[in-house]
Amino acid sequence: MSRDRINILFVLPNFDTGGSEKLVLDIIRNLDTERFSPVLAVFFTGTYEGEYRKLGHPFYVVHENGLRSKLSTFFFLKGIAERHGIDVVNTHHTSPLIQGLLPFKLFGGAALVHTEHSKLCFDAKIHARALMLEKVFLKWADAAVGISQGVSDYFRDELNVPAAKVRMILNGVDLKRFDLPGFDARACRAKIGVRGDAFTIGLFANFRTEKNHAALISAVSVLKRNGRSVRLLLCGSGPTQAACIAQAKELGIEESVHFLGVRMDIPELMNTLDAYCLPSHFEGLPFSALEAMAAGVPVVGTDVAGINEIIKDGDNGLMAKAGSPEAIAERLSDLMDDPGMAKKIALRGREFVNRFSFEKMIGEYEALFSEMAERKRLSARRTA
């Protein structure tokens, strides 16, 4: 890699089609390659590997040939940093920070930027020991990026990261991807088996407990019992998918719930919807809800952290009580019963999402990486 450019290593736990994985892929796709040379390492690969490899940048899978020991992982990560002369490492989520601090920062001398995508206290998968280690290891990070105001406040107020180290870089949405003039929504629906004028609801998120697909499936059941003609499109994969398929069958609504798997045509699918619903238990700053707004689709979300940071009830979206299928069904019914209100909410959502500039996000990451690389080089000169 050229020493005229800043060599950046991004590190993710996995590479499935989640929000953080999409963010990293978008950043790498849009970095100024005259200034930056990106490298990506993931602990476990996933669906996005094929998309990333099209870019031609170096790619590493830590546990590609079986689970490595902690010592083997240390030397593998250290080797990547040395091989590519890494200036800045951007870790995402807890495990890359914990396993990357020693090889990258303390032994490798790279500047360390850590990004979190939600408040860790909400995530049942983050046990107390890992949370404690993150809190300690963040003391050595050069910068901590929160993708929302709530996550940025969490760094300062609960993880005790000095305010000077905390940077808020809001998730940005590439609005152009969702503006599809002349798009035939009816034809797209027909291809996936949705015919007629059924009110079509979408949720495009990996099947994980925190996304709470089960509440939305139950809400669709409530709507069906009330005589509503509805269809639900679910995109993604994950550990709770099988249970959700079984739930739809048990409720007798399997013909109304379409499990579409992992899809790369999200802009097109988003433009087929009458409503987008995010029933999560918690979020950081939900990409998919912002993308729905970009497509001009009214959004229903649960009143939880992250979602209530972007939705103002009755203005740019509708809020429902978390964990209540009946409340979710009621808000979706409101959109069905009042097309004028649905249109107004969609327009206000489209105006709101303009605040989340994709170009601004990329520029802020580039400026941060440049600042961290310069700081590293100045430190190296002082110690030479």
C-alpha cells in the first residue's frame, strides 16, 4: 500500500447483512481512494463478502479455518496491521475492540477509533465481563464514535469516555438509491407473490431477538382477524427466523407473511411498501427506518431508544407501545384508514431524512481518519 495514503483497517465481528456491516461497506465503497487505502477483517464472514470482494480491497476472515485461540487471533491481527502498514484501525462492536486493542494499539502503534451502534446495556448478548472490559479498553482508544445522540451520550455518561474523545457521526442514507422514477411497484410485488391491493408492510432486518419480528407477525394476525387485507414482507436471516416461520404457521397466516431471505434489492422492495414497521426492543440509529423514509414510505416504530430519537409521533412517523402487537396493529390500521395522514407522514419523513446526509457522513469519517493518522505520525516523530 502507498505511504502517500492513509491505511485504514476496519474490523467487524461478522459480515452478514446488518446495519453496522452495511455502514462499513458503504464507508469503504465511498472513501477517497487517492487519500485512503482500506482493509477489512471480520471474525466470521457472511453475505456481504461477495459485495466487498467486488471492490478489490484486501479482506481477511479471522476464523476462516476454524476457531482460533486468543493467542493465535492476536498474532493474526497483528500480522494484518504489519503487512499493510496500518495507520488507523476502526473497530465496530465489543469483541473487535477487546481482541484488537493489544495487537493494533499497544503493540502495533496504530490510532484506534471505536464505533458502537447501540447502547450495550440493552443487548442481552453482552455479558457483564465484556461490558466491563469495553469500559476499561476504551481508555486507550483515540476516539469513540457514536452513530446517534443516544449512543454518543452513552459513551460519555455511562462508559466514562472523555468528551473530547467522543465523536457523533450520524448514519447517513444515500437518498439517490431510493429515488426510483418510473418504478413499477405492482410488478415487483407480483414477482414475490403479492397480488391485488393488499396493504403491504415491510420489515427488513436480520432475525435477532432485539428486532422482535414476533410482535409484528402477531400484529399482522390481529389485523387479519379484524378483516384487513394485509401482506408482510420480511427480509434477512438469523437465529430467530425458524421460530418466526413456525409462529406464522401456528397463527394460520403463513400465506400472508413472505420470508424473502437475504436480499440486495432493498431500494426496490422498499418502494413496494405501503408501510414500514420496526418493532424493536432497542436500536442505535435504525438504518432501515431512515431508508423507508427516503423511499417515501410511512414508518411505524416502537417507542424505544434509538427509534424515538428519529420519530416524532404523528409527524414523521407513528409510535406504538413496545412489545404490544395490539398497539402495533392499531397504528398500522390508522395508516390504512387515513390515506391522507399516511401521505403527510411519508412526506414529513422524506423531509426529515434529508438531515442524514450520506455525503456528510463520509466526509466526517474521512476527516476523523485523517486527524487520527496525523496524530499518530506526530507521536511517532516525537518518540523517534
